[in-house]
Amino acid sequence: MIAYASNELIPSSQFAKRFGAYLAQIKNSSVEKLAILKNNKVEAVLVSKDEYEKMKEALAFMEHQEIYNLIQERSSKSYKTFSHKEMLKAFDIDENDLKD
């Protein structure tokens, strides 16, 4: 769970009234993030464009790494392959039944 400093927690009504001031805080890096509260629960987090782009790049990298690891894992195992005809026979399917 992310921790927020008290100056990073902003009620949504106050955020709406002072949007420009909060945006300036994010732009000049006086705060890293602003958590917008609604009914005392964090509903949204405002971060700079640069920070957002870094997070998206990090997420994409993690997704690519996960795919790479899956490929590596599957490549290291040997699998028995079956021809189309062998699969039809195994499931007792007539090839003519597959045609329109």
C-alpha cells in the first residue's frame, strides 16, 4: 500500500476549488503526488506527466519480462506434438463433419 504525507491528501471539494495551485505543486515537484479523497477514501492520485510516463514504461517492461519468462519456461520443456489427423482420431471426429 502506498503511504501519503498529510500534505498529499486533498479532499475532492478542496481539490476542485484549488486545482491550479495543486497542479502547480505537481509541476514544480514540491509534492510527488496528490491523493484526492472522497468520503475520506483515496479515489484518485495526481502525478506529473513525466512520472506517469515512467510508470507506464515500467509496467510495459514488466509485462514484456513476464512474457519473456513464460516463453523461456515453455521453450525449456519438451512437448509431444500431434498432427491434425491424430487429434481428430483421438477425439473421434470425422474430418467431413468439420466442413460447412
